[in-house]
Amino acid sequence: MVRAAEDEQNMNPGVGDEGATNNDSKCSVSDLDTVKEKFAKLLLGEDMSGGGKGVSSAQALSNAITNLAAAVFGEQSRLEPMPPERKARWRKEMDWLLSVTDHIVEFVPSKQNTNGVNMEIMVTRQRSDLHMNIPALRKLDAMLIECLDNFQGEHEFTYASKDDNEAKSQRKREEDKWWLPTPKVPADGLSESTKKWLQFQKDAVHQVLKAALAINAQILMEMEVPESYTETLPKNGRASLGDYIYKSITVEHFDPDHFLSSMDLTIDHKIVDLKNRFEASVVIWKRKMSAKDGRSSWGSGVSLEKREQFGDRAETILLILKQRYPGIPQSILEISKIEHNRDVGLAILESYSRILESLAHKVLSRIEDVQHADALTQNPSLGDMKTNSLKDSVKILTSGKFPDAVEEIES
């Protein structure tokens, strides 16, 4: 019935609400102006002077997606649905930015029958990495929005106001994030049904987080290491890692969990520093493996087998760090790759997966805040403890690698 009514109105443009038609026309004109402005900035590489000093198209698109996410999700500090206007803006403007990928194509063979003759011709289709990952990222995007929508309506937990003295007296689970609203639960805690429902939402978001992490890690691996980065590296992996770390990962029997437990990873700065050291050593070892001239400054007397073994261990540590601490800032290598990347498709995949990873981590952290508040009602002494559910729940095999990691690794 609704479809029939719509068809009838389309066939009779004089019938219906004229004001609504005018509003739609105004909206479309406004959208067109916005699209023109956004793509003009992209074409100018964010250099509005037109002097040609802007960034590359890949960097401009990456910045556009990152800035849009910051504007839309920056105020999402509670477990609640996104306001309709922000949700609409996110979907609409992401459609505009992702439309670029429809025109990034590759040639593939295709069979065609012409006058009874079978012929094989080359046709174009969307590049395979985009064809596979864009739909996956869109699905993860929709899952996160749906998770936030699930918190619509009344729930057993609320958020304390700024003037709530009881909330002020409670110690936050993350004291360095004092600006976040404090969740409040009933005096006797959440009901069992609410606990199970909350855990179900958490598990769903955790799956989104792991998928976004895997895609982002794969895309970053495909980006070339800039020469400007390699020029700053020392000549060997030992100098990059330091004597203690180097000896720890070159022992005969290496246990990554035992190694990480011996490191001080209490603050983000120390985690990023360790990540920087391992990534630098990995690049150094790969350069040595690819050096054809033994007299090269990148040459080494270390055997190929040892380089492969040390590389495996280094990448295992990097994988564990990325999965256990998804909220940490980007490493020097990651920043350098993103800044120097010129592949528009990779830039879009990297930025899209990165902002979904960030949003999933934010939602997961907000759910954990509610669970922590509930745990405090049962055991107030937990207020002195800080938990990291990702660290506790993620189990990595010693031979773990990034998705589709290159087999040959440096030493």
C-alpha cells in the first residue's frame, strides 16, 4: 500500500505536500554545495591558497575520514544512541568519501560470446582489496551503530551528574579520564538479565574490534616503508632494541607472554616506545635480508634462519601489543607510512578501519565502566584495581602473526 501511494504521488507531481517538496529541493541543493566544497578541498590537497603546496590525494582523503569521525563520534562519551542528525551526517558523508573507491579499478579477464565465438577480453572491476574490505568495514560500522542503538530507552544503570557528591567520592576505573561521566548502578547491583545482556553487547563489540584491528594491521603492512624512516634507523637491530630486549628475544626458548610480563607497560608512552623499538628492528632485519651485496652497510653475518626466527618473534610481540592495547597512539612507523602513502585505496581502508577500531575500543571501554561500577557494589575493594579485559582475554600463540604477514622476516 505504501509503495502504491508513493508511485501514485510520483506519477502526479502536483499531488502532495508542496512545502515538503520544496524542503527536499533545498536539502539536495545544500548537499550539493557541501559535496562541492569537500571535494574541492580534497582536490586542492587541503591547500586553499591553490599554490600547489597541499598534501597528496591519499593523505587528504585519510584526513577527511579522520576529521569526520572526530566530529561525529568525539562527544560519544555515554552508552546511548547517536543523535539522528549526527548519525545521518556520518552515513551521508562517508558515502561521499567512499564513492571514490568505486572508480579505483583493475583489469581482469572475462569471457564474452560474440556471434557464436567465445572470446576473452579484459574488463575493469573494483580493485580486489577494496572489493573485499569496503563491504566488511561497512558491516562493522553498522554493527557498532546498532550496538549504540541498543542502549536506547531505560536501563538499570544511569550516569551521575556533575554535582553528584556520591559519584565524586567514587574512584574512577581510569583516573586519567576524569572528564568521562560516571556510571551509576542500583545499590544491590545490576540484575542477572542485565548483566548477561551487557556482556552480550560487549562480546559483539569485541568481535568488531578484533576484525577492525586485523584489517588495519594488514593494510599498514601493505604500505611501503618510507626511505625517510629507514634513514633514521641504527645499523642493527640490537642497537634499536637495547641489550636487555635483544638478549630476551634471541634466547633459545622464547615465551612472548613471559617477556611482556617482565616489561613495564603501565603507561601508553612505554607501550609505544616498545612498539617503536620492535618495528624499527623488524625493518632493519628485512633490509639486511634483502641486501644483495654482502659489503653493503646493511649487510650482516647473522644467518638467514636466525633472521627469520627473530623476525617471527618480533612480529608476535607487535601483534600482542596491538591486540592488548588497541587504544594506544600510533607508532613512528605507522605515522610515517600514512603520511608518505600515495595509494588512495590503501589510505581509505587504513583510515576507515582505524576510526572503527577507535570507536569500538571506546564503546568497549564504556561498557567495562558500567561493569566495573556493578562490581564495586559487590566488592568495594575493587576500586583500587585497574583491569584490562583485552589484555586478559586475548590469547596469542607463540607463532602468531599479523594477517597475511610476509613469510620472510628480518633478523
